[in-house]
Amino acid sequence: MHQYLFFIGDFPIRAYGLVLSLSIVLATGVAYFLAKSDGRWHEHVIDMGIYCGLAGILGSRLWDVFFFDWDYYQHHLTELLNVWQGGMAIQGGVILGTIVGIIYTKRHGIDTWAFADIVCPAIILGQAIGRCANLLNGDAFGAPTGDSFGIVYPPTTLAYQTYGAAPLWPAEVWEGQLDFVIFALLLIYRVTNHAKGQVFAMYVMLYSAARFFLEYLRGDYNDLILGLFKSAQMTSVVAFSLALAAWLALGIKQKARESQPRKRKNR
């Protein structure tokens, strides 16, 4: 595990930033491939990848700052953008990235639901690679396992500063692996007889479910809302519920459309 790959003078090249950038580039490339294969809107993918990628970084950071660490950052405003210290909440990134994506599609006359279906496997692929960045940086870490099994982080990481040399659950590693599984499942689901928008809804449901249960192993945030769930779990419950409702509604709408008798043309 190397937080710093090398230095250019006194400027560090961090593994976190490099892998995070790589995740955006590769996700955009895969989205381009999927859109080009589908035959629609591939010429917009690069621009959208830049806009949504930047929005994702900003949303991830602001979500973490204001929902998890505001007690600290309200007194250290100059450190708001110091993402290498740890503090990127992927749920905030997905939310703001999705909002920017919706705005972009509306402004360019693109079918939002259809476009989301095409590119959402690339989104979860980017998330999976992004978790590799978390591992290299020693954040998004798990709680102590209470045994000899687990990851022991080096002293320079936030994980070590929080728990010392205690072995921790590999929460970020398992999340990245589950994201790769979700990536494959979405590719498979895309070729089934689904209604428009259901692939994106399935992406939200699968990731929300995985994140909900993995939060029981996370050790970076332990505060409970209403004494029940962590904030990320509450977000997952809301996101899963909305996505499930959308998945069902889109399916019902599609069946209703298919059941309508076609009008015969006059000859």
C-alpha cells in the first residue's frame, strides 16, 4: 500500500488521485463503447463524462463534509478540498453526478431514461475502481475484526490513526468486488426484455442493497440515526425504495403500452 507513488520536487503524486482519475477515464471509455454499440448518443459521452466526473468528485466531497464531518470542517474551512485526507462519500457523488447528467440530457434533447440504461454499467465500474483508490489511501476502512484476520494499515493512513495496528475488515475491498459483480449483472440485464429505465433502477437497487449491508463492517463512521442505522444506510434505504418504485412503475407503464391495440392505418 503506497499513498505516495513519487514526488516531483516537493509535489507528491498520490496513488489516490491517480487511481480516482483512472476510474473516471475508464468509466467514460466504457460508457462510450456501450453507447457506440447501441448506436445512440456516443458523441455526447466524453463531454458528459467530464461534467459528471467533476460533479461526482464535488458531490462526494461535499456530502462527506456536510453530513459526516461538519463538526471538524466548520473550523477548518481551508481543508474542505483536501480529499487526500479521506472523506469522499460515493452516494453524494452519484446523486450530484446524476443531477448533472439529467440536466445535460434535457439540454441536448436526449432520452434521459434510455441514456441512463446504456451507461449505468460504466458508472458502477468507475465506482469499483474508485474503491481501489480508497484502499491505497487507507480510507473508507472497516471496523476492527477482533481477530488476527484483516487489513493492517500503515501509520500514515487515517485508518491507522483511528484504530492503530488493529486488523480491520476489508470493507472497501469487498465493496469494490461487489461493484464488479453488479457491473456484470447489469450487462446481462441489459439484454433482457426490460422496460426503458429499469436497468438504471436496477443499478441503484443493487448498489444500495450492497452498501446497506457493507456498512455493518465499516469503521470510519459509527453514529446512528434514530439509534437504528448509519447515515449511509438510511440513504441506501431511501434510494432502494425510490428505485424499486421506479422499476415497478416503468414495468407497468411498458406493459400497459404493449397491451394497447395498435391503430390500423386507413388504405
